Amino acid sequence: MPGFLIIIFLCFTELSFTQGTFQVAVLKYNGGGDYYANPTALPNLVQFCNKELNTNISTDVPYVEVGSRDIFRYPFVHMTGHGNVVFSRAEIENLRNYLLAGGFLHIDDNYGMDEFIRAELKKVFPDRQLIELPATHPIFKQKYSFNGLPKIHEHNGKRPQAYGIIDDGRLICLYTYETDLSDGWEDFQVHNDPAEKRKAALQMGANILMYVFTN
């Protein structure tokens, strides 16, 4: 594990979730998909967590490339978009090393990336499967209690699903599908979602961060 990631994760194990300052990032990827979708989403989630959970997460949320060593600076990386995703061989290796070293990737399908991200994740972990997380999984029972993922936007009439990749008992990647969770984190005027939808999305997002940094 790279030294800087060791330091970050020692902080999480030795301190409470509300102590220390750390930073999260958005994943920048190739293939033509709009990695830059929902630009206000993660910053708003950070602000929500800092206010409601008394966290001290930096409000500066950068983009980090899949193949960059800089990814190891961030214990949590968020990925979204509507279209194609392509990881090069070097990016696959870098992302795999990051996740196995203690990093965490949250992927939120913004409608249209499902077939592409599943194929790329299979390249990252050919020996592991995306498994659906049951409604009883601890990620849904953190600060806020949910019976599975909340449904923020409707597309194809499918139920929202949470999938995970697990390594040695640790959830290292969460893939949220048919929920549009990060849409609900955006500024109100972007989608004009009802207040209860935005609240549910932000609370579920807070659960994700709380779970990642305390498990």
C-alpha cells in the first residue's frame, strides 16, 4: 500500500469519523462518457455531511484520472455519467491497486452507463462478481435507516439496486443502479426534485461515506 494511503487509512482507524480533515474526488475517465455530469453533486454531499454528521471533509472536490497516482490521495472516489466508459490496461491496474490498497469507488449510473461500466469492472476484477447488496446491509443502516436505495428519478420502471465488489470481506466498490442518487445531491434548481427526494438522496449519500470511513 502506498505510504500516503496508509497514513490516510490509519487516521480513519485511529480517529472517529468526525475527526481529521480528508478529501474526496470525482473520477475522470475516457471513452466519451460525461464524467463531469452532476458537478454540484459531491460538493453538496460534502457540505451536507459536514453539517449533519459533523465531519470535516474538504469542500474542495477535484477530478482525478483513473490512471493517475494522485488517486491514492483520496480514500473515496465518486464516478458517474450517462455513456461509454473505457479503461486502458494501465488504468485498470492502477484502479485495481487503489481499491485493493484500501481505496473505495462509488459508481452512480446516471442512466446509460450500465452496460459499459459492468464490462470495465470485469476487466478490473475478472475473478470477482458484482453482487447485489440486500436491504439489510449495514450501508443502509448508518446515521439514517433505509430499506434499500431510495428512488430519486424514474427511467425504465426498474427498482433501484445496489451492487458491490467485495475483497476479503471488505466492500471496495459500490455501484448504485436505477436510482440517480447523485442527481438528488445536485443543486435544487438543476432537477427541481421534491425536497423529500433530495433529503433522501443526501441522507443515503451520507450513509455511504459514513460506512466507508468507519468500516
